[in-house]
Amino acid sequence: MAAASSSDSDSGKAESNDASSKWLDAHYDPMANIHTFSACLALADLHGDGEYKLVVGDLGPGGQQSRLKVFKGLRVLTESPLPALPAAAATFLIDQHEPRTPALAFASGPCVYVYKNLRPYFKFSLPQLPTNTLEQDLWNQAKEGEGRRAFVCTVTQVSAAGAE
């Protein structure tokens, strides 16, 4: 009986500490249906009103139907389709006038999509670069099942080329 009362008092202390804590506990909700990586998350004051919102580049179930989702607390404020699967998200300031509202950038494939006020603003396409032949050979050999031997040979070749 005494043990029960001490555990009750301990849980009461934990609850009061949680309520006064500055830290937000992580939220786990498998029904939220969010499929993303940590690189596709950003926290930003999107409207310059002092309220920060969580911006998520959602991959969608099975990597299909990628979407831009904005959360305030636990509810979705807006949701719009993304042109391709997101790889990373970042916020940055474009304008110098007040209120300074950030733009949102999503990297996807060879492009960076910039959103301003949660609407498409600019698309920057990266130029195609030629493939490194040593790296291409390594990937081809790994695909054929000679991965470890090919890796050791390629590293040796690259090291030898750098020493010259």
C-alpha cells in the first residue's frame, strides 16, 4: 500500500514537471500518415505573425503522391501536391521589407522548388554533369555482384591517382 502511494506521488511530480517544462515531447501517431525524412522537415514563421509552423515534405504512402503539409500543433493547416519526391527542405529570407516572411525550398531530383506564401514561386534546375567513369564502373560491378572486390580495386585506383 505504501509503495502504491509513493508511485502515485512520483507520477504526480512527473506530470507537474511535464506541464512546466519548456520541452515539447515527441509525438508518435501512426494514424497521422506522414512518410518523410528528417531532412524534409522545417520549422518556420511562414506568415510573419510570430507563430512557427512545422513544414513537412511528405513522401506519401509508398513514395507516391508527395505533398507539402503545414502543421500547427497536431492539425494540418494546408496540404498541396509537390511535383516530385522531396529530398530536403529549408527556409530562407528573400525580402528585406517587413514583415519578413521566409521562402521555403524543397530539393527534389535535379531541381530546387521555391515556395513563397505556400505557393510555387521559382524552380531552379541544376545542370546535368557528366558521370564519373570510375564511380559508374563501381556501380556496374556492384550490380553484377562483384561489389566488395570492385570497391577495393576502385579505392586503390583512386588513391594511386591522387598520389601522382
